[in-house]
Amino acid sequence: CTATNLCTPTLGVIDASSHSLIATRDIGNNAHSVAVSPTGQVFLPYSSAASPAGCATCTINGFINGGISVFQF
């Protein structure tokens, strides 16, 4: 993503048995290093909406400052 080539970061969840996409979630800018707990919690760090530039949906989705997203599937 860049300031001239915007992106919309998304996390996709794949069912291992059927090999199909079962869910998607909006995520923050520069998200990386997904970790999953045995209880199904998903942890995903992300950077601020402005650095690096290019995240089209981060501010509107609440991913303004850096942090860690936690999802439950």
C-alpha cells in the first residue's frame, strides 16, 4: 500500500477441513504476525493509520493508533 495505491487490509479465516473462506474481518494498517490461542482468540498487531501511508479504511474502522486487535471466532 502507498499514498497513491490505497488498500483495504482484511484478515481471511480459512476452514482447514473444507478449504473454504468462512469469515473476513477488517484489520489495521501494516497488520502482521497472526497468533491464534487454543480457545480461538486471534491476536494481530497493527501500526497507525498514517504510517505507512496507504490504508484506505483504517481510520473509518477505528484503527487510528497502533495496537493489537483481538478477534474471537
